[in-house]
Amino acid sequence: MGSNEFESELPSNLGELSHLELLNIQSNKIKGSIPASIGLLSNLRSLKLGINNLQGSVPSSIGNLSQLTTLELASNRLEGTLPSDLGMLSNLRELDFTINRLTGTIPKTLGGLEKIQRISLPNNNLSGTIPSELGRYVNATVLDLTNNKLEGSVPKEICTLKRQGKLVFLEIDCSLSCDCCPCA
């Protein structure tokens, strides 16, 4: 149902679609917030809500979606912090929150995403330091944290992944101290 110019809100009873495995309504004009009931979609493997007009915070109930492999919420107007419950998504391979209005720190719990291959958090207002726990991404090939308000240095664990050739695409703002980044 992507790219159909649907103009609506996500229904509050969305979680009643208990057998749903794929929800792709990206590139529409969906507005409003993501209902907390989305966390009831226990069979959901792919959630693509990017390029819409979604607002509000990311519901922590998304952390209940244990089968989820793709979480794509890029290019919306989502605010607030990244829920630490996202770290419970043990099957997640792709996490994309590009171009939103997210604030706060990157949760250390995201280091528990053992199967993650791509994590994209650029163009938000994330602050603080980059957690060293992100260096546990042994399967990750992409880590993009550009255009945020991050400070400090890039953890040595992430540089180790880069040097080993596992992390192919590392995008970090040049204002951060880093000896393995493209601008170093």
C-alpha cells in the first residue's frame, strides 16, 4: 500500500490484525501518531511507515514485536526519545529513523541488536555520546549517525569493526573525535 497518497490516521485498533506479517504504507500522507496497539502485532516481520506525516513519540510497545526484521520510520515528524525497548528486537536487521525530530541519547540497549545490519539515525536531534555498546554490531555494514547533536569521541569498539572491514559504511559528524572515520 506504499505510494498511494492515502490520507488518514493509523487506527487505534491496529493491533487487532494479529496475523499481519508485513505493514508497508510508506510514501503516503498518513498523519497522527503510531498507536500503542501496534505492539500487539506479534507476527509482524516488517514495519515500513516512512515518508509520511506521523507525529508524536515512538511507542515503546514496538519493543514487543519479537519477529520484526525491518523497522523503517524515516522521514516523518516523530519526536521524543528512542525507546530503550527497541533493544529487545532480537531479530531486527534494519532500523531507520532518518529525518525525524528525535531527541535524547541513543539507548545503550540498542547494542543488544545482534542481527542488525543497518542502523540509520541521521538528521535528528540526538545528543550525548555514542554508546560503546554499538560496537557489538558484528553483522552491521551501515551505521549512520550524521547531523545530530552528538559529542565526544567515537568508541574504539566501533573503530575496531571499521578496521576489520565489517562496518563498511560509517557516517559520523566530523566534529566528533575519531581515528577511523572518513574525515579523520
